[in-house]
Amino acid sequence: MTGTAGAVGPPTGEPAPSAAARRDAAGASAAAVPPRGPAATAGATVTADRAGGDLARRATADPLYRLVAYALEAAHGRPPAAVWSAPYAFHLGSPGLVAAAGWPTAAAAAPRTDGLVRLSSLGHPADGCDLPLTLSGSPPAAPAWAVRPYAVLRALAREGYGLGGTDLHVQGSLTGAAGLATAEPAECAVALAVADVHTGAGEPPDREQLARLLAAALPDGDDGLRRAVLFARSGRALLLSAEARRRQRYVAFDPAGSGARLVLVAVRGEAADRPRELARAVACARRAGALSAWPPGQRPGRSVLVLLPEGRLAAVRAAVAEDFRDRGRPVPRFLNIAVAGAARREE
């Protein structure tokens, strides 16, 4: 389908645009948020500016996180107790290596005490839902987009996180059309946000525990991508071997010092045509100077990662676009990829 990277090498990606590429959020009135974790039973109060609920009103905050904080408040009538960002992730051309991309998914959460989970997403504005949090038996009927977040909430509750329920809003900066996996970053963002708001103040979520929990709760997902989301480092690739996991070993994968670019190329059109069109895009890119190409996931999809010298970026894009236009095909999407760090709490 694609050319395979011989040596993965350190590519260069330009920082992914954030503020200019995402929608801004409107302000909202300040309010106190409910207590979380042990503080909840003690009757303690956590204020919005301490817990992250003021993100919707902070002009200097990233627009995506302002939007997610505001959207949770608009949908559920209360500000978040925490907002977490989680990067999209990808496999490298060499086996056993993963890294994170500089494009985030975000989750905003606030704890409840009535055993209800209320889920919303701007990506599915008509499909918000209120569901009872059950620990066993068949899950309640839910919109398709909410099935996996609910499975994460259920698994967390079995471990003692969020038994009282949660208000949750999830939003990504990319859609599936971009060609990167969307499920794994969303699952990690949800798990971190919910574990955070149901853990004692100042006590960070246990990422290793969450990685194991997600692997057990959603075994059809890509555990390697989840580990990249949870443990990535900027300018580094993460090794996935059992020994490496015990010590979180990394190898250099530094975009800034290599004089190269890492670009995601995603084709459009019918699924049956994608393998052929991807192969055509890679062939055009190679003729124009690309060094290597490989799929970002474990299975072929709609996109390939292309490593190329920085000076050949314009020529590669032009060659691919010309070939597709000449054949009357939709021109593929190009997305610059920066090698980013792991999921984090947005303060």
C-alpha cells in the first residue's frame, strides 16, 4: 500500500496551529464547582479558578480548552472541576515505536453524587445523553459516539473513581477524516479527567493504572497509541516492549533539529478506493523527494505519514495535488505533524 520507512530518523514537523485553527469560546459567569474526591464527603468546596472552571473566561487560554470548559457549563449548568488535553498519536515506520502529535483532544469533567453520567460533545450536538452509571449487566442504550466514553466511566467506577457519576464534555481538534485515530486520545482524556475530579486534590491520576484499565475495558483499541497519549515526550518516540514499559524508554525523534518535515496525507473518497489512492499519493510524493511513508495505525486506513526534507514540502504537495486534480480526484488533505508530549491537565 505504501512505502515503508527504512530508518525512521528524526523528522521535522512545524508546531501545529492551535489558536488560529480552533473556535474561540464565549465567556461565562464565574461559579464555584462541586467538591471532588475525599473532599466531597468532607463537605469541602473547590472554587472554579482553582479547579479549572475559569478556563472559559481566560483570554490567554487555548481556544479549544476554553470552548470545552464553556460547553460543559452550557450543556450541564456547571463549570468543570478539571480540563485535560490528550494528543492524537501514531505509530512510526519502525516496529514498536509510537509518538504523539501536536493536535489535542480535550475532556472537561465535573463530579456528581446521584449516580448519573451526563455526556455531551460539540461533535455530536444533538446526541447528548443522561445515563445511569451501572457497574454490571448490559450498558444502557446510548448514542454511538457515547458508547466508548461510557465504557471508560464504567470501568473507572469499578475501580472506585466516580461512583457518584460525572458530567463530561469531550471535543477533538481533528475528525476521523484527518486520518489519525480519534478513539484512543478521547478515551485517555476522559479517563484522566474523570479520575482527576474523583481523586483527592493535588493527587495526580495514576497513568499506569489507567493504561491497564483502558486496555481491559476496551480491548479492541490500540494500546500502543494509548500509551503514547499517556507517556509521550516532545521530540521523542516511545518504545513499546515489555521491558521498555517498565522503565518508559524513549528514542530521539526530534523534528526541530533534523531539517525534515513529517506530514500526514489523508485521501478522500470511497473506502474501497483508499488503498489505491494512498499508494498513488505515496508514489507521487516519492518522485517529488519524499524519503519514506508509513501508515499511522496498525491497520491500513485513509492516511499515511510522509517524511520529507523541509525544502521539498512545497514540491511534494504540488506533485500530489496535480496528479489527483488531473485525474478528477479530490486532492488529499495535508496535515503538519509536530512530535508532542503526553496528556496533561490544563490549568
